[in-house]
Amino acid sequence: MTVPLPGAAPKPKDLSETQALQEARRRVRRRSWLMALAIFFSLVPLSFVSVDGKTWWFLRDATSSALVYAALGVVFWIIYAVERRRSNSL
């Protein structure tokens, strides 16, 4: 007596749909990480700290480091835009 197990092995048609769904999830996850990194590196140069009544502004007091962070932010925004355009073309 053979009884098929529900969900034991997906049919070939369902397998390709499952792979497509996993690919879409992976792309969305990567895109969200890219956006998070782009926002972080874009805002870090604008950060400041106040210690003992004195305010330190990252962009003013460490200009070269702030420019590196800003450049990384631009790079991540470009990668994010490319990924978004690539996923919209599908």
C-alpha cells in the first residue's frame, strides 16, 4: 500500500517556482542591506558628539575620514541603484 507523503518532494514545476521565490527573497534581502549601508555611510559624516560642553563634528574635525565615509556611501547608493534597476527589469 503506497500513500503519497504531502510535501515530501516538490514536483519539477513547483521546484522552479520555489527557486524563483528564493532568488527574489535573496535579492530583496541584499537590496535592503545595501540600502542600510548606504544610509549609514551617508549619515556618518554628519554625526557629532558633545563631551564636557565641547561639540565635535565629524565633518569639520576629521574631514578626510568623513570624506571616506561619504565616498563609501556614494558607492553603496550606486550599487543599490544598479541592483534595483536589475530587479525591476525582471
